Amino acid sequence: MQLTERHREYWRKNLRLTGILLFIWFFVTYVIGFFAKGLSAITILGFPFPFWVGAQGALIVYLIIIWVYARYMNKLDQEYGVAEGEE
């Protein structure tokens, strides 16, 4: 199957979004945890910041990442005519 320029553009946009969201996931999961000791002076609702991120913040960020990806991809699919249910 030959990929047209339109297919390549669709995948470029898809991969760029995936890369950005994976960077955010990596930052929240590993980078904040790596600097947890230095960030423990910051408190949110009485809890140290690293504890809050690990217990609540990371889960919220993961849900936002999923929501952003689904919403953006639905728009992208409609823009390029590959949305489900379109014939």
C-alpha cells in the first residue's frame, strides 16, 4: 500500500501528539519522583508535594492525558475522513 502525503501528515500529527503526551507521562512518573526529596518542602493540603503527586496528582494527569489523546484523535480522524462510522 502506497502512503499518500495526506497519510503521512496524519501520522506525523499522531506521532507528535503521542510524543508530547509520553513526555508529560515520563515527567510526572519519573522526573518528579527523582526530585522528590528536594520538593518535599512544598505542601499541598498539608501533604508533601511528592506524596500528593504520587497519590493523587499523577492519576489525575494520566486521566487528562487519556482524555486529551481521545479528543484530539477524534478530531484528527474526522479531519482526515478516517473516523469510525464514516463510509
